[in-house]
Amino acid sequence: MARVTIEDCLDKEQNRFRLVHLATARAKQLLSGADPLYECDNKSVVTALREVAAGLVRFKTQEECEADRLKAEAQEATNKVTESEQEKARKALDSLFEDFSQGASEEEGDDDIKEDELVYDESENDNSDDDENF
């Protein structure tokens, strides 16, 4: 296609006003950094029209919009469940940590023996060869 014409684009989008709106929206996307779907060395408006004429760009149908909305709602509901489960897990871990730290502090108060004061009687635990004759 040497030149893109409005007639080429009207094969894909029958309403001229919708065509202008579609091409404008796509040209703005291209100007803001979107990758072109149709390779050419033209300005963004012509590239947008070439994409429309090639059938690469179109408006979403009502069904597609509804499907996207339902998908987003389902994802949001999943995230809420996940967040509530994460919050429950955090509370449970905090509770366990508090219980553990309270238990550790109670044990420290009851036990007056320090580790360096412990004496190990090696004669009772000696596994030498003296017990061979049982």
C-alpha cells in the first residue's frame, strides 16, 4: 500500500467519526512511546492509519469490555482474599512470637544455673571399653 487512504481505513471501521477517534487515540499512544504494530517510517498519524487499514487496531467490543471488567473484579477479589490470609498469618506469627518470648523469659527466671556453671560428669557417660564384660 503506497498511500493510506480513508477508504482503506473505512473497510475496517465504517463510521468516519469513529475512525478519526480511533486513529487519534492510536497516534497519541505512538507519540507517548508505544511500539508500532506496522513497520513504516511515517509520522505517528500515518502509522496509526496504516495500522487501522491493516486491521491491527480496532475498538473493543462491548463483550470484550465486560470480560475485562469481570477479569479485573475476579483479580481484585483474589487479592483481597490473599491479603486477608496474609494478615491472619501475620497475626498468628505475632501471637506465637509473643508466646515464645514470654515462655523464654519465664524459663530464664526459674533457672539460676548459668551455662558456664554446668558440670558434666564424664564418668557416668563414659562409653569406654570397661563395660565389655557384662
